[in-house]
Amino acid sequence: MNHIRVWTVLLGTMIGMPALADEPAPANATTMSPSTASTDFDLFSKNTVSVLADWRLAVANGATSFVNGGFGKTRLQGDGNGGFSTIFAPFEADVVWNPRLGKMFSANVSGAWQRGHHDGFDLMEAFLNFLPDQSHRFRFSGRMGLMWPEISLEHSTGGAWSVVNTITPSVINSWVGEEVKVLGTEISVHTNLGDHDFGLTGGVFGWDDTSGTLLSFRGWALNDIKSTALGSFRLPPLNNFITLLQQHKTDNTIEIDHQPGWYARLDWHPPQPVDVALFYYDNRGNPQAFTAADQWGWRTRFWNLSVNVRLGRRTKLLAQGMTGSTIMGFPENGRNWVHTDFRSAYVLIVHDFGPLALTGRIEGFQTREHGSEMPPSNNEDGWAATVAARVPIDRYFTAFIEAMNVNSRRGTRVALEGLASPFESQAVFQISLRAKI
């Protein structure tokens, strides 16, 4: 029934209301430049429809992946005996439709098949953009529909929300891709004060009440699987109390308590080659609300600080830090059943050598559990290092090469999964061939 309601709401959004959309070049939207705005309509052409595919050769060790119901930190895993496994297969296929609907309106509709996430092809994003004349002192824009808020510095402006410089995004933006997609409306305003440009964005949304489920029960993860309208994520083993309450999966897009959430972002672009953005999110979920299928509401709030520094003509530094909390369940002795504090940060440097781009990223992550029904063994500490190369082949194909090492400690590996140690060190090597037609 919830799935039917998702499609009903999306249809009403796409047909019944004009959109208010994001700023001219958001990290997760396709908008119109002044040149394209001169063309009134373009519904179906080579400029509005594209197909993307991702085929990979991957080698990895490590314990059972979270996509298979374990506590592994990536979507890949070893051979089950402590050694490496190899896979050569398609990992993703996307169809993106970006019609222009007049001088001020455009749309972004995308669908995806993703290995390990959902059995079939599913809707990924569907939103309308509004971009009027940007020549005034105060410049307005907006979006409306199913979309990711502008948080990630690592993803593309295209409809498939692909990672730009690596195969795998950081744990922050991996989680954003999993649990921070919303169905809502946002409005942005930009203005200049001297040589400084400032932007303020506000959004109101629903259908993200389960945000926080993965972060509490599984912890952070490094993966490029993205949430879809009808999809769900499998959960790892749960303790005896939580097993009685929670379905062993979490739905991506669901409204439980009928309370709207909100977010806000402040952007600052000084005359120096630095961009700074401060983002706050509150889904205002009711942690005591639940469905007949044992999907629970979560009260999830976080701050995210993003910095983009151009160190030279060919070098960029990206950094993000996130801190927040998520709560679920009824209070017992002043504590809800689940109360997880989480934090993570990364620094990424990318340097272009002509067509070749090399990227290095280091990150740390942590969760702390204060819930009455979640013991300290649910606490998590970890770090990861990633190096990657992006190699354009021609106008249609790009190759990515990535090596990643993830080290983490989580006590539930022993208590709930029966492993010998709470520690895991996993290595993942991937070669990806991406096609865009």
C-alpha cells in the first residue's frame, strides 16, 4: 500500500504542480543554463534521454557484506574462508530523462537497476526544476519531487547521481544515498554582498521516516548503492528484543507519522577559490510510530559542513564532516530503545593529469549507542583509505580503477554474527567501465 502511495504522490507532483527547484548548479540536479532556457520545449531527443551502464571486475576479502545480511562495510565480501573472491558482472544500469518544459522549467526523472539492492528496475529520482531569470540581485530557484538534498560533494550533477572521481563514495555520502532521499519542495535564494556570494536554501519534505535505521543497526558503510522509490535494504542480525519489533529490512521511501521534516543550507562563496556550505536536517520523525509491517519512525537530525578548495588549476580538495543522532522506540527509564549518536569526516584530494585524474581520500567514522535496548557492543569505530584513477576512453566510455582498505571495530560481529573478533580489515579492488549513451 505504501508503494502505491509513493507512485500516487509522485504523479501528483510531476503533473499537478509547478516545481520550485535548487540553485543553478546543484550537486544532484539537472537545471537549465541561460542558453538552454531559450529553447521552450524539448521532451524526447538525444539531448534529453540518456542511458548509463556500469560493468565491473572486483576482488575483495572480508566477512559477509551488509547486502547479504552481515556487518561487512562494503557491498563486496570474501570467499567465506578468509580469502579473496572475484566478481565480473554488471553493477548498475540507469535511464535518465531530462525534458525541458519551457523557459523556466525542466525535469529530472531517472530509474535504475542495481546489483544487490532490488530485484528489478525502479524509480530513483523524479523532480521538477524552476530556474527563472538569474540576472537580478536576488536570484531564486527551486525543486519539487523525489530527490536528494544537496549534501554530497562527490556526486555528479547528472540524473543518475553517480560518483565523479571514485567508484565508491565516502561513508557520509554512501549513507546520504541510502537514507537521506526525500519527497518534498525546496526554495533557494542567492545574492552578492561585495565580492562574496551567499545562498540560502530551505526544504520541507516527507517520506523519509525510516532514515537512521541502517546507521543504528548496521553502522556506517562504503558503497554506491542508492535508494529507490520501492526498494529496501536488508538489515544485519538484530538482538532478541529488536527482532520482535523490526522487520528484517528497511524501506527506502515511506511515510509513517505524517509529520513533515525540514532542512536548510547556507552557502558562502568568497572571492578566494573556496566554497563553504553548512547543512542541517531534521526529519521530525515520531520514534514511537510504526506500521503493521514493523517499519518504525526514527527522529534523525544532523549537521553537515562541506568545504571545496581549489588548490590550483588542476588540484581540488574536498572535505565533509557530519555529526548527528537518531532515535527510535519508547522511553524506558528516560532512554528510548535506540539512541545512536554518529559522526564522520573525510578529506579528498583530486589532481588532473590531462585527461587522467588521480584521487586520494582518508576518512574516519564512529557511532555511540545510548539506547536502553542497544548494548555498548553496538558502538562502532573505523577508518578507511581510498585511492582511485579516472581514465576517459572516448565520448561514451570512462574507466575507473579503485583500491580501498577499511578497518573497523563493532562488537555485534561477535555477539550477533558469531565471528571470532569485533575487528575487521577489508581490502577491495575494483575496475569499472562506465558507459553513457
